[in-house]
Amino acid sequence: MNLLTRYTSALGRMRRSRGYGIHSPFAFRFVLDVLCERLPYYAFGYIDELRRAVVAAVRTGFWRHPRVISAKNARMLFRITNYFNPRRILQVGTSYGVSSASMLAVDSRSRLWLYEPALDSYPVVARVLAPYIERVTTGTLLPGLIAEWRAAPGDDEPFVLVNDLPGGEADYEAVSALLRDVIDGGGTVVLRNLSREALMERLWDNCVAHGDRGQLFTNGKIAVVVASRKLQREVFTLWF
């Protein structure tokens, strides 16, 4: 979504973010109780403190990486994960570990598979994920990590977060195919940095074009695909 579209659609997005014009019961609850929820959750203090510590470490200049996820978005990621409570999470790209920790804080039974080829270059991530080390599998080869994630025991719907594409164009086809499979399997996809990275916007466009069921939500920067076969196909452009 370009800047002009964001401004011209602001009023409509704001109204839908308050539930106006949303007829789907699921979408109405998901928008008000998850995406736009303002009440505090038990983990918000921990997430905010963790993010502040990471920002302080990053400012020393030792690590160069896309900016740290905002506190607002880290909290929202926690709420989304809390809503679906997946046992197996696949994450592509990291935000210094803050997004991973935000999801892992939901349930001690959850496990996460993290793809980040340059992970060894960012020791702060290892420190952030240290409390969860037994529940995190990292990998620098995407196909192998996807295979491990798929083979892990559990009957929950697939849940995938894509922060960015660490390998750029080289990762695009594999991640695009992965997301199509997740949508076909009735899973959930969260995409970030749509307005910052052209490849992420392309992934979102592919998600919109793929499948005929499920509901999709975006504010132009972040998108959530809830690909449940029980949901009528709708795309919601919101303010959250």
C-alpha cells in the first residue's frame, strides 16, 4: 500500500478497525479482541523490558540488522500467537530475537524453528533466546529447516511468521511455496515489513491471490492470513 493510498483510505480503515462494516463474526472478534486490543496482557511488561535491552545493545553499533520490532508490534504478535496458541512455529528472519521471544512467551509447550543465515553474526539473538534454548531450533538452510518443522509431532494448524527474507531473491520461491502450502493447509501466516521490502509485498500479493477461503487482514505494513476453510474469503484493510 503506497503512501497516497494510506492517506485516502485512512477513514475507511479506521472505521473497520472499530468493527464498523465487518459482518463476519470471526473477523469482528479478531479485529477488536486481537489486532486492535488495547488492554494489557501478562507478558507485555516482559516484552517491553526485553525490547529496551535489545535496543540498548544494538545502539552500541556492534550489530547491523533491520530495525528492532516496535513494542506495539511485538505485543500484537504476542496477542496473535496467544489467540491461535500454536505448538509449532516457523519463523523466517529475525528481529534480534524479540519477535521470537514474544511468541515463545505465550506457552511453555510451544517450539520454534528459526531460519536466519546470519544468526552467528548477531550474538544478541543468542542472549535473547537463551531462556528458550530447549524449544528453539535454528537453521541456515531453509529447505532443511522447513522439513524439520513439518516432521515435528503435533496436530495443530501450521503457523508461520515471515519478518523478512534473509537471502533476498534466493529465498523468495521457497518461502512463496511454503506460504501456499500453509494456506492450503488452513494455517496462519503473519507477514511483516510489507512497506519496507518489495519482496515482502510480493509475498503478500501472492497470499491474496492464492486460495478461495480464509480471511486476510492488513494495515499496509503487517498482514495476517487466517486460512481456515470455515471462513468465507475476505480481505480487510484496517488501521492497527
